[in-house]
Amino acid sequence: MSGNQRQKARGFVTATYLCKGFFLILAFSLLLLAGCQKDDDSELEKDGDAAPENSVESKKELVPIEVNDGQFSGISGWLSNEKVVYTVSKGNTADIYEYNLYSGEKSLLYTSELPIVDVLISPDEKNLFIHTSVSTYEGLLTVIDLQGKVLNSQSLTAAELTYTWNPYDSNLILISAFSEDWTFTPYLMNIEEESLSELTLNEPFVHWLNSEEVVYLDWSSENPALFAPLVKHSIFIDQNETILDHIFQVKGFDQGVMTISAENGKMDEAVYTFMTEQFEVLSSFSVPQLTNYSDWLIPYSDFIGNESFLSFQPLHSSEADLYQDGFQLINTKLSSGEKEILLENAENEPLSCSPDGKACLYGYYFEKLIHLESGEIISLMKEEIL
């Protein structure tokens, strides 16, 4: 009821029923007040109903990938927090797609007339590195942008190839080409210069420390061992420096390095240590270790920038082929070593986490997705929740 309407009603009642006395006026006033109060309550009720609806953020739902023509070969990784790259094989040819997991929109990025061996996404998420097979001992290495334009293409004779993209300079890719006898030749691909130059390196498996240096484990071919020295190598001036000793594995992350070693001869525990680019220790922790004959089985893991380390961890030490108790997915803060359990009784399978750290691709083909906040695991291939 408006103010004018309310005022006219009161005037009419006063003029007509004044003789009926004070009590009738009071009763009418109470009824009028109750009516207005009811209207006010109705308005508040409507507002109350609308407020939660507006304040609750709508939850995004995944749209699974559907392949109607060809065979799904796997997801390569993230282009953004919502987009991934996946490959579909069609006999000897293959298509590479960009796909939005939440809208279902896809776009064809590249068609290869050769079988695709591998696809890497550049650290700046602007280019793709595509390894295709020309023949048993020849590989074609092609770099394209997201419009499908070829930026560099090089052919290498090799039985196997490994490669690592420089996260500090996306123009550089380090490649190791193996012969049948497992001797290797290292190369540096420069995308802008469209060049492929041979390098001098003692080991084929390296990790970028910065735009000009790598680290690797200097294994001895004459005296095989479980541990090796950690060496820093400058790729442009061919200079080495031994940094640490007795390291089992090394892995680079944004502006830092992680090593895996043993402490005081405890072979049933692995020590993970996180260091800055200058090898200053940030934090470390120990986990039960699974043995694989004379080797260690290191569970899968991934980094979220330079803040967190996600890794699968066994509940106790054991021989790897006898262990059946599942794995915990643990989130470790690099700066403090603080841990949070994200999943219990999980399978040890490869991980690739989104840039914002809210979800991870999961599985040997990255065919699943883990929502890290809820722990929900969803198939990306039109299957029910796992």
C-alpha cells in the first residue's frame, strides 16, 4: 500500500466512524498495521529468496570429450584453466584439437599427415611442439602457433627422442637423439632462428635451471650406482659445476629444483628437498619408499608454479610389486613443507595440474580430471564419475 493510499484510508475512517469511539479506531489501526506488516514481510521474503540465489556461485560442469571420427590418443596438457589440447588418430594421420572442458567448444589446431608420437605445450601456452614419425629411425619435429602456423620444422635420425622446453625462454627446446646402442647426441632447437644446433652434454636427461643453464645427474657408466652427483651445466659456454652428491633424482620447477635422495643410509625412505635456483633449501620431507629390485619406484607428481608440490605417496615402505595399499595424494607447500591430504586410496598415475591449481589432469592418457577442492575424479571421455 502506498503512502497516499494509506493517508486517504485513515481520513475516511476518522470522518465516518468517529462516533463509534476510540476502540473502533484503534482496532482499525491495528488491522491496517498488520496488513502493511504483511506486505513488508512479503517483500523481505522475496528479497530473502533472491539473495542466496544471487550470492551462490554457479558450479561449472565438465563437458566430456566426444570423438566421432578417429581414435582418442590422449590429452597433452593445459592451454589455460579451462582449455586443453588433445589428439585424435586417424590411421597414419592425426588431428590436434583445442578444447574447452566447460563449454565443449573445440577447434582444430593442426592436421598431421604422419603418425604423432608426442605433443608438448610451450611453457607460455602459445605454441605446440609436435613429434611425428617419418620412419622407424627418423623423426620430424615441428613447432606451430595456436593458429596452426609452422614456426620451425626439423628432421632428426634417431631410434628414440627426448625433449624439454625451456620454461624461462620458450624459444629454446633441448633435444636428445638416441641411437640403437643408446649413445646420444644433444641438440638445441631455436624456434625464432629456425635452427637445430648440436650441444656438448654428458647426460641426455636434463632439467632447465634458468634460461641458460641446466642440471642433471652425472651417472657413471663404469660404476653403476643408485645415486649420482648433481651437476649444473651452462649450455652456451660448455661449463660444468658439481653442486650436490648422492642424489637419486632431480626435477625442475618454477625458479627452483627438487632432489630426491636418502638420509643416513635409510633406503626405505626417500627425502624430497626443494631448493631455489641458487640451491638454497626451502623445505624437505621424507616418505616411505617402494623398491623395484635394485632401483626405487618414484610415484608421479607435479608442481603448481613455485608454491605447491602434488605427489602420490605410499602408506609404508615395501617392494613395489607387492605393495597393494593404495596411495595418498599429498599437497606440500614448498616454502614451509606443510602437507595436506587431498585423496586417499588413489592410483599412482600421471598428473598435470591447471595453472590456477584447482584441478589436475590424471591418468596415463590424462583422460580423467581431479577437482582438488572436493577430491572428485571425473572421466573426460563421457563416462560416469569414477
